[in-house]
Amino acid sequence: MIEPISGIMKAKSFEVMKNFRSRQFCSTVRQRLPQVTELVSDRNGVSVPQAATEVPKLKFGLPIKEDLNSGAVSSNIHIHWSNVPLQTRDLFDKSMSTSSFFATDQTASGMGLLDKAKTYLSIIGKGPVDLALQRGEYCSEYQLEPYKKGMKAAYHWSRALIPRTVAARCPGDLRVDPVDADRSVLLLDQVMDRTTVLFGFSGYDLSGLNTGVKAWKRQLSQVLDHKDVQVLDVHFCEGWLSRRTHPLTRQILRTFTSRDENQPNLDNMFIYRGKWKRDIVLDFHLYNKSLPSIMLIDKRGYIRWHAVGLPTEETIEIVHALLPKLRNEKY
């Protein structure tokens, strides 16, 4: 009877030591594992601890379309833009860039119910496209001339050139149709390596070649005639029917310019018939179709100065002062 009892005691002591070593091993593993953050359920419904993983701190720079270091090779990048997958293009557009400067920074205090509704709708993309609502911090940071209700004179202009680090740039895949040819070209190709004065018009009210655009050109004739400055006229129209009937618009512009000897060459006139995107409206300042827009674009395609509306004495003096500086900038 002694041998069986001693055998049982040995087996129990061995099992106790085995369990102790197992518990000790598990405790050692737990100490070495990262801190547990939450419990997750496995396939059997049992809660299992999940170890926390440290997220590395990533440093975001400017996107490839706006980086100063890549600006020198941007003329070669946009040639192969069609070979870049769509998901990669979205990453370029959604990267950390000028969106931080264009974010709306408005507090609810001091705002009426109607202003809150307009701001909310503009943020989610359902309300009116307005630079003051969409890019409030941008307007306040660079002291852009504010818009007042019923205003026809130029607004949203600055007294100095907008730094390239926050200036909008012509998209590399934005195509326009020349009025004198049945084809499409990249707008970025037309503005690269030359200082450009771009006029955007829609044909509505004062936003026409013979109304608002002509008023700007008449006042700026001295600086626009420089050999290193090119003038582009781009027809932008929000209407779906107008953009789908672009051949008719092209023919109308041809006929209109052929009758007026003072109109510019058709080689510098284009029609945009692509998708009406919110970013294009904000970058090219097309949120008021009844007024023209003027933009000063540098040799790398960045919009360094802009205004919407009819010219004033103050804006004419500013353009006369800024355009030579932009033309003589070193890259």
C-alpha cells in the first residue's frame, strides 16, 4: 500500500510543478508583451486580449504637384499623368498640402442660424461655393479684400503675391479645348515656363469678352504687351448643357472674335468642358459666374494673385506693381 500512495503523491507533485512553471512562463510572456488596450472576440466568441501596437509618427510633406523640390520636373511628370492609377492620384490630391491653409476656421459664437447652415452645407459640399466659407483661414491670413452683397468691383485680391507654398496650382490633368482647333490640350502645358495672365469668363452678364474681360485688358494694356507675358482667355461655365455643347460655344467665339479686330489671337483662347469640380471652382475663383476672374500665374503654374469682379484703380496699380516682380522671379 505504501508504493501506490507514494506514486500518487509523486504524480500530484509533478502536476503541481508543471502548472506552476506554466503560470510562471505565462506571466513572463505578459510582462514582455506591449500593454493591452482592448479585448477582441475570436471566432468562438471568447474575449481575447489584443496587444497595442505603436503607430510610427509619419511626417507629411507637400504633394508632388505642389512640392518646390519636384517643381523642376513637373513638366515631365504631367506627361505620364495618364499612366498613374486613379487611387494614386487620389493620394496626391488628399495629401497634407494647402488644405490646412484653406480649412474653414469659424466658431459657432457670433454666427446666426442662417450663417451656420451655409457654413455647414459648404463644408459637406452641398451649399454654395464661396471662397470665404471654404477657405476662411486663407482669406484672413493674407488679408484678401472681402466680398459685400451686390459688389461688382474686384474682391478677393491681395496687396502682395501669394507665397507658392500655399498658392493653388493648375492641375496636371486639367484639359481645355483651343477655340481654333478640334482637340484638347493640358492647361498646365500652356502656362509652364511663361508668366501668364489668365482671364476666366462665363459669358453671363459682366463676365464676357466684350464686358468685364475687355475692361481689364484696356486698363492693363501696358503690362500685358510685354514679350515675356502671355494672356490666356478660358471659358468656364457651370451649366451642363453649355459644357456639352462646346462645339457651338467654340463656333460662337470664333465668329465673335473674327468681327472684332481688338480681340486677341484665337491661339490663346480655350474652353473648359470637363467635370465641374469644387476644387476647380475654388482654385480658379469661378464661384461668381456673373463676374470675370483674373489670375497671375508664375512659370511653374502656381496662381500667385487673383481677383474676381471688375477692375478698380487700386487693383490696376497693384497688378502693375506685381506683374514685373512675378516676371523677374528666379526659379
